Amino acid sequence: MNGIIIVNKEKGMTSHDVVNQIRKIFQTKKVGHLGTLDPNATGILAICINDATKLVQFLVEHDKTYIARVCFGKKTDTYDLDGNIIDSAKVEKIDVEELDTILQDFIGKQLQVPPIYSSIKVNGKKLYEYARNNEKIEILPREIEVYHIKRISELIYENDCCFFDLYLEVSKGTYVRSLCADIGEKMNIPSSMAELCRIKLGNFDIKDAYMLKDIREGNYRLITMVEALSNLPFFSSEEVLKKARFGMKMPIKMVLKNSIDKPKRIAIREKNKLIAIYELTNDLNYYKAVRVWN
């Protein structure tokens, strides 16, 4: 059994908890996931099983879509409401026009400082380990991109705070928790993320996701490795297959024939079986194998 199952992760579970459950259900150790979801987040967690675990490096680059609930009035050390409050303010009235204008300022490429409570490694150690040990560490900003951001709910005033929902389309590596805190900074209001649901990961959609309970009962669909790479151009001529089976370098003219486009990455398949993934060499004259399945 090789392929991907889209899990709808429940609140309270870590991504590793889900991986362990899938290992038990399918009695295999070869299980991985695409993109960590925090324990308090819900939604899409794509689980790769057996040979599909070798696809992780090619799929983690996918863009992501989220629905996030923002809380104005509290800022925590984790940038979500599970953390310790480090700043607070009573929120009675928000200028909606100002808020919507400021949200648009976040569209585009930008540098983002990840939360200290995150699994990013610095000097071989995860950031949250530094935080738990009260150790100082410099967190360097990383380039991210916000493609789309929009408020999709009315403002709700409750317990001296203001809540509202955002729809976000973002690049790999974007921390929505940091975005929520940064939005508050621009509004001069302490802010944190209250809730988060990932509704899309590349071509994977939450409408195709299954709860763990359903998967245990056999109610799920296994996405094939070929399907998972639908964003790549596929090639399957006998000439190409002969070389791909052995991971041999191929002249670009042999693969593309008369095509003008030179895709950076391609996939080789035999019917519905994935044979290999190739990438364009720096001189643009060859395709070299980066992963071969025997």
C-alpha cells in the first residue's frame, strides 16, 4: 500500500500523534506527513504511506490556505491563546475600515519572524526548546508570501476582546500565528491567533479529508503517487522509461522532443506507476534523476 491519505486533524492532537495512529491502523512504520499542524489547529494533514514517504520533499513546497480566527485584546508568548499572556488591553471598538486596509498591507513577499514556540531548528535545536529552557536565541526573519488575505466575518466583541475570521492563502513557511500578532502590532492592539483550520494544501482540499475514526473503519480514499504529482508534467515513452528505470541522465531533447517549454521538474510513469522524478540540470541540457522507485 503506497499513497497519500488526507486526514482532517482534530484539535488537541499533534501531527506526530496522527502519524502514530496511521502507523497502527495500517501496521507500517513508513509514515510521514506534509507540513506540521499545531495541536490547537485543525484541518488538512496529508499523510504519506510507505513508498509515498519519498514524495515528501517534493510536496512540502506547496502553498497553503487557512481560515484563522484572530483575537484582539490578548498577546501571548506563543502567539496563540494556548500561551501565557504577555500583553492585554480592553477592546471596545475597532475601526473596520482601518482593519481591512491594514490587512491588504500584508499581501506580497515579506520577511516574517517565526514564533519562538515553533519547531524550526537553530544550531541543531528546536526553537521551542530554547523557549522552555529560558535561553536567549536570535530568530532570523524568513521570506514568506501572502497571496490573499481577507476578513470573512463580522467583528465579535466578547470578554473584553474582539474576534474575527480571516481567509488566507500563503506560501510554505508562513506562520499564521505570527501574522495574527503582526496584524495587532499594526493596529496597536495586543493580538493572538484564537483558532486555525487548514483547508487546502497544494491540490489537496479539506472536502477530500477523512477523520481518523473514518479511516479506522476503512472509510477513506488512497491518493496514488501519480495523482499526488498532478502538478508536474509526466512522460512515459519507452525511450524515456528505459533510462528512468536505472536513474540515467537524459538529454532534454530526448524527453521534450520539440517542446519550447523546459519544466524544471518532471515525473516519469509507466501507466499508473510512478517510476522517477527528474530535475533540469544547471546547463539546461539534461534531466537528472533525483528520486527513482524500483
